[in-house]
Amino acid sequence: MESTTAAQERVLRVDTRLGKFSQGCTVLLTALAFVLSQPWLVAVTAVVMALSALVPAASPYRLLYKWVVVPLGILRPRLVEDDPAPHRFAQGVGAVFLIAASILLFLTKATAVGWALDLIVFVLAGINLTVGFCAGCFVYYHLGRLGLLPRVRYEGGFHWRGV
Amino acid sequence: MLALLVRLGILALVAVLLFLIVRGGRWFVETRRRQALATEPLETLPGLEKLLARAGQGSEAATEKAGMEIASAVRILAFSSDDCRQCHQLQEPALRRVQAALGQRVRVIEVDAPTSPALTRRYHILTVPSTVILDAQGYAHAVNYGFASSQRLLQQVDEALAETV
């Protein structure tokens, strides 16, 4: 996710259009994988989302957005005040679901469960795309309240505090 | 081919369910917002002095003076709680920017949601952070459940100011 530095009066910002683009792609990929019954598409989405969560700079969604979508004028960046950390966490949750789905689809006979996980990601990404409610962020804030998460702070990079 | 159709059907069903959940959620929040906007002006509430005292006015005279000052300004009730990360990380800086931009014309009153049940009930607060924009007469002009950006707050305050002048 897009974020600016502490220099700009410490305003946390997120590019919502990049977020919407990522969610749209996730919705499309998970739906296509399910309809066409292609487990490899689930695995691809899992890798893409894991990359977005772990190394935002190398996120394929972000690269596609930055080098194709924005230059072609399909979407224009729109920075809003928001904290990028929970969104990153949410993508991580999506990645975990999809990795679990891939494992189930490729290595076990419990394919129904695998597809169910795929559809859960479809639904949650869909909710975020349409109403802007980010379920992963919700979990993030509640884990933070319960003190279960190490306090992750975003300041241009990740700093782990109080682990 | 049949399998494909079955899968398409399941996906359509999931999408319809998703749509209904979203519609239901929106309806629920909008109902709350309407109820909150329809409440009486806050001036009549006896708890106002207490609120002002909490907002940082010490002596009685100061409270009175602040009360008169406040009566002619737009107020923002900012609901938060100690353990609300989003309130401190996002909402408070946004409110500070609004305050800096508008100065005397707006008054931000911090409300601790867990210890102010009267106000949270009154404005049907569902979550923290929440912000309520009160116009000069004390009517709720806008209610934001969840984080409201400074642009959004500025626009709402401007509307409330235009309404009263």
C-alpha cells in the first residue's frame, strides 16, 4: 500500500485506488479460480497477496498499478488519510487463507474446504471493494486491543516495538 | 460443462448473499444515523457543563465564558477510548488539522465513550472513533461512524457553519 513519510507532518496516507485495484483483482482471480476449477490460480493469488503483505514494494498488484493502470489513465491515485499497516495485515490474512486453500486443493481430497476458503477471500475482498469495510483491519484492531499483536508501527518501514 | 454451471451458480449465490449482507449492514447504520441526527439540541442536556469541564476549562467562570463562546461555534464531539488505536493514530491528528484550519470557529470536545453512556446512547455510537458535528444551535449536523478524514470533517463543518449564518 502507498504510504508517505513522517516528513509530511506525520500524516498517514494510503492510496485507496491501489487498494481497490488490489481488491478487484483478488475478487476476479478467486472467482475465476473457483468457476473454472483451477487450483493453480488460487496458488498464484496466494503468492501475489503474500508478496503484497510481506514486501509491498514488490507486490505484483502494485507494479501493475504503477506501470500499467495509472499510466494508461484507467485509475488515478487518490491518497486518503489512513493507516497502511492494517491493510497490509489484511492482505496477509487473505494470503494465509489462500495458501491453506492451495494446500488443501493440491495435497488433500478435502477440495470443498479449499474452495470454501477461496470463496471466503472472494467475499471479504468483495465487501472491501464495494463498501470499504476491511475485515482484516477489523481483526487487526481487535487483536491490537487484546494485546495479542506485537505493536507494529509504520514509519516509512516496519518497526517492531514491544515484541 | 455441468460442473461449470454448478460452480457459476454457487458463485452467483455467494454474490447475492454478499449483496444482501451489505444492504442489511448499510440499512442498519443508516437507521442509527437517522436516529442520531433527529435528537434534540445538545444545549438542553445537563451534562454539557461536565463535558466542558472535561474539555479543559477549569474554573466555573471559565466554563461559563467558554460556554458562551462555544454556543456560537460549531462543535465536534469526538468519541474515542483508551485502547482504540485508530482514534489515536488517525482520528486525533485529523481533528488537530481541522482545529488548526478553522481556529475559533470550531471546538473539538473529546468524549471517552466507555465512561459517557448518556452521549453514546444519544448519538447511537456504534464504534470508536466516531465524530458528531453539532451546529451552533446544538443540532447534530452530521454523524460519522468510524474514522472521518480531515477533508470530510472540514466539509461537514463548513456546511454546518453555512447553515447557521
